Amino acid sequence: MVDADVHSLTVHLAGTFTPDEQLAADAVRANALAVALFERARPRMRAGATAADITMLLEMCAAVRVPDTERTRELRRRYVTVLLDGLRAGGELPGPAPAVGELTWRWNPGQPTKTQNR
């Protein structure tokens, strides 16, 4: 995902158009697959880690960009490794994980952001 620059595209397109029913259905399916994958990895992760944390970490990596495409890829791989190593089991993460509203606010910019985790 980091090499494909998927999150960078999402970040740049979010809120620029209204998703249709098919795109919404695709997003639900993609989320279900991501959560299933996360659940398989959960036993190796710190207490309190959630699939939403992975979403935010990938967005952080998408922000890494230099003029050279190959160097951008190298740096993103470097930082995703650092970030994922920080999720390995060993302690509890501070503070609450991102709430759904904090992940989706760009798609509905006029809606209030709900900060409670659900």
C-alpha cells in the first residue's frame, strides 16, 4: 500500500466529490478486509492497537515525498518499518485510537467529527 501510494491518493481526493453507492460499498468491503487482516496480526501487537491506527500510520507515510520517486519509495518503506515496529507487542499505547469520525471527516467536511471510539 505504501509503494502504491494509495493513501496519498485517498488523502488528496477525500472531500472533493460525493462518493456514489458503489464507491461506498467498495469502501465498506475494503475496510472489512483490512480489519480481518488486522485481527490476524492483533496477537503480535501492543495492547490497545486498532485497525484505525494502521490507517493513520499509512497516511503518515503517504505524506513522505521528495522529488525522486525511487527515493520517496525508500523513505516510505523506512518509516513504515519504524512505525510498524512501534506496534509490536510490548506495552500499551498511550491515548485512545482514532475514532471513525476522525478517519472519515474529509469525506463529509460539513459533518461534526465524532471523537468517541466505536
